[in-house]
Amino acid sequence: MSTELFSLAGRTALVTGSSRGLGRAIAEGLGRAGARIVLNGVSLERLEAAAAELRAAGLDVLTSAFDVTDEPAVMAAFEGFDAAGLAIDILVNNAGIQFRKPMLELETADWRRVIDTNLTSAFLVGREAARRMVPRGEGKVVNIGSLTSELARATVAPYTVAKGGIKMLTRAMAAEWGEKGVQANAIAPGYMLTDMNAALVSDAAFDGWVKGRTPARRWGRPDELVGAAIFLSSAASGYVNGQTLFVDGGMSVVL
Ligand code: NDP
């Protein structure tokens, strides 16, 4: 099989929430496959630090700091790309937050914050990207969902609802934009070693549960999402649309 199928040379990829964690690993992977990468996050300090490291590794890196829940900020960022003559060919909607609290104690504001950051953000950024991809007749959207789009777990209700929404948003994007040459697919990670899970990794009971429940018998590494991200961002996935690819060490398929 030709490696050109997986080449991203000449492409520009915006990865939201790429100052650290899964987004950063995905951005680096897309960069190594040839793409110019646009890093995003809220913390300027973390964003610039990540950009400096990836530039030092020889990658073509731009930064765009904006809050993915802030509609005017999202629109302004894309207007900035337009003004700079920068066309986003690949969008990875990755930015997200986790918040653990039983529903009986959950404030409505926290529910809204989790839904906004994990789901509405993908609509907002996806819409701005697609407004430019559709007229060009091509583009790839990769939404980062979760194993929890399928399996509910106590204390993370708005998160699982948002990730279930990501699965259907991905299908809706495919349904509306497929005939325009724009594809949308999702990656659903399992339990991965990032800041988001730092407290859980150091909780021996939770750590044991993850390892016992996952056929791989371990947590996933952020770089283990790169293959799926390159596939869904490249010509290799030319006839794949609206799908969710689970990268979870097999956790979603066993009891
Ligand atoms: P991290 O907490 O490690 O990183 C989150 C990233 O998102 C940071 O770059 C952060 O930027 C950015 N971010 C958060 N809120 C916003 C916002 N409002 N606007 C812009 N950027 C924002 O998370 P992970 O890497 O673990 O998770 C990434 C994605 O993967 C999320 O969607 C998460 O739900 C999903 N996921 C994670 C799993 C895991 O096990 N880790 C499993 C399944 C899905 P900043 O540095 O500025 O705060």
C-alpha cells in the first residue's frame, strides 16, 4: 500500500485543545505526516511552550489561542485565518474537559459548561471550518468522542451525554456535508494517560479497574491515537464518512 495514501503534505490542520494531552499528540502526529499544524488552547503559556517544542522538532507550527465555547472568538479566529490566506483542510475537534460529580449534586452551570466545552464547541468550530471547506469542495473533520458515548458511568453524566452527542454530530456532519466533499468521522478513545486522568491514575482502585476491564490490560498512550487521526485526515479514508473509530484497547467490546 502506498504511503502517499497517508501523506498530509500541503495540508493545514487545526487541532483544538492541542497545548497538551491527546490534542498535542495528534497535532504532532499530523505534523510528522506532513501537515502544517495550528495549535489551539486557552492558556497562552502552555500553547507557546508546546509550539516551541514542536518547532524545535522540525514541524511547521502556528498557534491560535481561543476558547472553543466562545462563539465570537471562534468566528474571529477563522476570520484571522482568512485574512492570513490560511485554509484549514483538516479540523480535529479535540478540546474538552472532564468534571466528576453525582447528578444529584450537579449544578446546572456545571452541566452547561461540560456540554458547551465538549459538544457545542465541536458544532461552533466545525461550522466555521465547514463554511470554508464546503465551497472548496473538500475537507476532513475529526471529532474526538469517547468510549463513554456508549457506556455510562456514574459521576460523569454531562460528559457522557456530550460524547454521545459527538457521535451523532459526526453523523449529522457526514449527512449534510458528504455530498460537498467534506468528510466527518470521530475517534473514541478509551482510558488514556493525560492530565485529565491524573487523579484517576494515582487512585489504585480505579487504576486496577481500568487494567482489569481493558483487554490490553493497560491505559492508552496519547501517541496511540495518531494512526487513527492520520487515517481519518488523509486520502486513506476517502470513502469513510460518519464513523466512530474506537481506540480503547478493546474496552468497548467486552463485559
Ligand atoms: P487534557 O485535559 O489533557 O487537555 C485538554 C486540552 O483542551 C488542553 O489543551 C486545553 O487547553 C484544551 N481546552 C480545554 N478547554 C478549552 C476551551 N474552552 N477552549 C480551548 N481549548 C480548551 O485532556 P485530554 O487530552 O485527556 O482530552 C482531550 C480530548 O479527548 C477531550 O475531548 C476528552 O474529552 C477526550 N477524551 C479523553 C480521554 C482520556 O482518557 N484522556 C478519553 C476519551 C476522550 P489549556 O492547556 O489552555 O487548558
